[in-house]
Amino acid sequence: MCELGESNATIGFLVNPIAGIGGSVGLKGSDGDLYVEAVRRGGKPVAPERAFRFLKKLKEYLDDLKFVVPPKHMGWEYVKEFFRSVKVLNIDVGERTSRLDTMSSCKLMIKEHVDLIVFVGGDGTARDIFDVVGVSTIILGVPSGVKMYSGVFASSPEAAAEIVTSYINRNAHIELGEIADVDEGGLKDDVIKVKVYGIAKVPQHKELLVPSKDFSISSEVDKEEVAEYVVENVIEPNTLYLLGPGSTTKAVADKLGINKTLLGVDAVYNRELVGKDLNEKEILELLRTYERVKIVLTPIGRQGFIFGRGNQQISPTVVRAVGKSNMIVVATRSKALGLKFLRVDTGDPVLDKELEGYIRVIVGYNEEMVMRVLSFT
């Protein structure tokens, strides 16, 4: 292992090519049977584009890094476009990769004495890596999953590149991040069951690393207060409302007398449900039918994401069609006070920059907070 700060630092880099494929088609994950269903619904890979974004930005900071990577679409296909010093691991990788491929790659990376393992994937990938490296090797995730409850992910691919650069230049500090994952069997029944599997070592710099999701339950009274205000003073007639995932948006639906999915995107028009657990294609079809459309969102726990975590079906195309001025953000008072800012990671860096600025967040009955939105792209 080299002395950090030297230009010949060695990075272990791997990509889970299928991570996040289920997001835009309304699925809550991409592992196991969900991957098959995602392909059937027309889901498109997102990990390759995320890998390219990370490497392109990293190249701007450091151009003489050494890489150790799996072959083909698990690493080599991306790194070769930006860096010359690349060692390809001697393992077989099929068209559809598995957790065994990830784990085998990590075992070989440890033997190569890499300084840091950077991976493109979601919570499942983080678990697989942690099962091999534990706390022996520092890891960092480039976000590409659907959920990402773990506290080992950068806010964006560009943020990951900055964290890696800062770590190599000795400007980052090491934190302990939770490795967490959700029971995907429960997701089918709209139930969140999250388990913390361990604690990993991760580099942090300028809050570019996203904390793990807050698993505590917000006050039902607070949610009721927000919902009552939204229904009485915000909801307008002859307007289509896309209600994003989350318990606070579900409280709004409950107040309207609508049976909303907890983890999906549902559509309401004149207080009637006109679309349930929608995917991107179905949302776009509704946008062609209804002239006035607004999106109701709630940030994810301590992470603060309003786009890009668990609601990828509200795609960049959908966001642009609806418009920034038609976003309604709701949160309980305690959640909002626990956040320094809100985050966005739509998958479109240009749109993410456009969404930056300040936005009003409804936190109670006739009570709002102005919060800053950041993209870290």
C-alpha cells in the first residue's frame, strides 16, 4: 500500500452493472427476481453512466492513478477510457454478474493491497463488499442503487471523485458508516424492514458523504399536522398531484381518503386516485393527459434527498415536464430541523444544477421552512 498523498495510489474499482435498473420502472430494488422483472418492464442500466461520470471527474483531479479492476463491464470497460495504469483481475465475468463476482473481485483486490475500494452500486453491493473486507479496507460507494440506506455512499458520482481525491491528498477524514439493507421480500408488500449488517470505514470530505437513513419513526401527530394543512390549503381542483414515496406523503393521501402505496408514486386528481405505484412510462402518459401537474415530495431521513433515492420513476424527463415551480416539499418539523440542506441526484447533472437553490418546505400547519437544495455534481 502506498503512502497517501503520492500520485501512484492504487484504487480498487468495481461496478455492479445491474444496480438501479429497477428504479425508473417503479420497482423498489434490482436484486434477484426484481432484476428479471425490471428487464421485463423495460428498465435500462444506470450504473455504466454513473461509472463514467465518476471516472471523468476523477481524471480532472488526478491523472496518474493506478487501478485494480474486474474484467469487462464490472470495471475494465470504463476505466480504460480514462486511465492507463490498470491491472485487470484474473476472474471470469458473465453477462449477468452476481454477488460472487463482486466478492471474488474484492478478495483479489485485498491481495493487491489497494488503498481504497470504490464501487458503483447500491446497498446489496455494499453488503457483498463488506462481507469480504469488513473494516480492513476503506470503501466508498458511487450511488447507483434504488434505495441506498447505507452510510457509505457519496452524494453523487462527482462528489465521490472529490472524496477520493481528498482522501489521497490527506484532506479527508475516516468515518464509520453503517452497512444497511432492506428486505426486498417485504418491499413487494409495501413494507420497509431495514437491518444494519455492520460498520465500514469510509472517507468523508465536506459532507459529500451521505449519512445512513434515519430508521426512527417521526411523530404521527407531526405528519397529521402537515397533511391537514396540505389538504386544506395547498391541494387545488383540476390539478394532477404526483405523490412521491414516504410516510409523510402517505399521510397526505390518508387525509384525502386515498389508499396510497408507501413506497411508490401515486397520482391524485380532484381527490380521486387515478394512478397507483406508477413507473416512469405511466407517469409520462398521465402528463400528456392532464394539463396542470404538481409533485409532492418528502426528503429521505437524515439523507435529505428529494430526488434520486427511492423515487427514480420521477425521472429527469418528468421533472423537466412538471417544472421546478410545481414541486411541493413536505416534512415533519423534526426531520427538517435535523437536515442542514436538501439533496438532489436525478441522474442528470445539468438538471441537478438547475434544481439547486432555495425551496419552501411545509413542516406544520401554516408553518414553513426555507431550505437550501444542493446537488454536489
